[in-house]
Amino acid sequence: MKPFFIVFKHDLKHPANSWRKNRSPFEIWKEHDDSFKHDSVTYEIMGYFSTRKDAQAFVKTNPVEAV
């Protein structure tokens, strides 16, 4: 399976993310399993990208809405 990249935006107000206070709320993960369901109250999935470069370009726009 071809890898893809997921952009997550962490909820910095959630108590579980208190250690992230001085970090970007965005994180990029490389994923190989398209059947795995990422689901948590501590983050929102902002988008799926075929390359890391595309994911990084998306994060640089400081998105508010998911694509």
C-alpha cells in the first residue's frame, strides 16, 4: 500500500494536551493503513495528502477548516 500523510490539529485547550502549550497545534503523520480510524477528542483531522510536501504546505496556511 502506498503511504499517505495525515494532518492533525490538536485541541490545545484539552487537558490531555497541556504539554503542547508552546508547540504548534499541527502534526503530520505518515500512514500506510487506510483502514485505521483515527478518532479522538484531543484532535481533529484536517486533511489527507499524498506527499509530505503537500501536507506541510497546507499547515503553513494555518488552516481553520478541514479539507
